[in-house]
Amino acid sequence: MSELSLSIGGIRILVRSDVAAAIEGMRERCASYESDTGDIDLIVRFAARSDFEPDEAPLRPYPGYSCRAESAELYRLWRRDAEGTVHIPTDPSEPIVADYTGLPTRGSLEAGVRVAMSLALPRHGGLMLHSSGVSGKPGALLFSGPSGAGKTTIARLLLAGSPVTALADDLAVIRRDTDGTWCAWATPFSGELKPARQSHAPIVAVHFLVQSDHHRRKPLTKAELVRALLRNMLAYVDEPQAAARALDAVIDLAERVDGYVLQFAKNQRIAQYLGLG
Amino acid sequence: MNYVSTRYRQNPRTAGRVIDDLVFVVTPDDNKLHTLNKTSAHLWTCLDAAPCTVDELAESLANRFAVEKAQAAQDVAEFCEDMVARCILEIAQ
């Protein structure tokens, strides 16, 4: 049995599999997130089955996991090449345990970790947001939206045109500190950008992107920000307690950070427009 | 539907929160987010305390928004029917 010990978004994760190659592939991708300090919050176990076929057809486009809450403590997940369960103990001191079985690809293992994290985060005062992000002098700026909105594009423009570092490419972990400050954390779940190792920064603003031929930023009301955040978070809310936790987290976040609709043109003047250049 | 005696309550399987005079309700069974406007939010909040009849809700609405009770009753009846269809409210047994 091979294993990998990580810390992502401040969540300690132990990944175990009987497929050494899958673990090594993930170790290579998550090299700067290895850590063996602190109690384990999440255990992800993956058992290979070469003859795997899912019991049910996935409800979501591949590579997403379909998810069903069997109860407040047990979730069932499945996709084309793997299926599993996530058990969330009622005792918060016990780690969450995700057990998967399926084809032993790096993609199925990493996706399993990502989904298990999205279920574990609310317990730790956090959530995952479909967003890119950069970190600069004022703090973290997040750029959210569906696929094709321009999350990676705007991050690239800002990295090229201002003294900021990459925090996220497609998925950001956001968590509330004990003092109430919401921070955005780098994750290894990135596409083209390579966020700095284990970095995090207090969130200054969340922008919801609209591609345009000019730059314009319009503030959102608290209610509009709540709605936009709920639409762009990675969360399974098909169970009342999970839905309530997600709502509470988003409402608290909306109370503490600014939200905007950001129209942006594909040029580096966006850095100056946002006060970063 | 006998509106006189029927009592409505919040569906216990939903999660709802008030923000800026609006109510956001998640209905987990279909994974949908519903946004209730100021008037609907008032009615939803009334139902937070205990199940209510249309008449009781209409009385509260009429007092809160200074409208005729008869009109309020009609609006409330439509509201309750719509909310039950969306699984935000249910008929209390």
C-alpha cells in the first residue's frame, strides 16, 4: 500500500492506494503540498479494480463526480472510472474517510481527492470556489465564473503586468480563519498556472467575470454576491445540513468581502484598472 | 384546497437564510437555489416560528405592508400554493 501525506488549504489529507504509480503521479503533481505535520482531517483510500464498471451511469459530464447524500453522514459518488463513499463522522475530531474503487488512473485519484475535499471543507469553515486568484500587496483577488469565462486569462494578464503571485487557476480553497478573516489558499488542482507552494492570502474581493472590449467593475449587493457565490462554488448540497452549512459560509463571506461583476478586455491595462499595476 | 384550516410550515428538508430583506432557500432534493422577495421573505419568516394558516399569514402581511386583508389573503394563498409546488413549504399534518 502506497501513501501520500498532504496539506491543502490547511486541510491535512492522507491518500492511500494499492497502485503505487497513481500515488507517485499524484506526489509529482502535489510535491509542494506534502506535509506530515498535524492531525489528519481527511483520509482518501483508492483500491484498483481493472474490471471496474460503474453501477449507475454518471449524471454529470465526465470528469465530474455524481453525488448523492444517503444521509448527513454518508455520501455516495460515482463517475465513469470510479465510485466511492465519503463518510463524515458526527464527532468532528474524527477524520472524514473517502473510500473509492475503480480504474487506477491519476485522474480518478486526484478527482476523488478533490471531491472529498469539497465535502470536508465546510466542516472546517471553508468551501471551494471555481475561480482563479492572484495575491498581491492588498491581498487576494479572486476571479470566478464558469468554464470559458476567462479565469485563467485574467490571471495570466495580471501575472504578466503586476507584482502578484498566482494563487489559483481553476479551483480555490477559501477558509475562514479563527479571527473571521476569509483567506484564499493555493491548491495543486490547477491547469496551466502553477500557484506558489502552500500560499494563502486574505481575500479583498471576488470578481465575477464577463469578457468585453473594455474594463468596467460594478459592485454587487450582498444578496447578489451570495447568489453569485452559490452558483460558482463546488459543493454538494443535496442534504439539508450540508445546504445549511454552505449557505452560512457564503453569507458570512459576503458580509466580509467585496464582490463585483468585472467586465474586462484581454489586455494588460486590467492590472492598472484593478489598482495592481 | 381548504385554505381556512390548512396550516403550512417550512419544509424541514430545506435550508434558508435571510439576507438584505431577501430569503435564499436551498431545496436539497433538487439542488435548487430559490430567492424570495421582500414580501415572500416576510411570509417565510412568519412560518419560521410555527405553522400558520392563510388567514394568519394574510393578517400579518396586511399589518406589515398596510394592504387590504382580502387582497393579502389572495396573494398569500397563491404564495403558499407556489411554495408547496417548489417544496419550500409543506402542509403541516
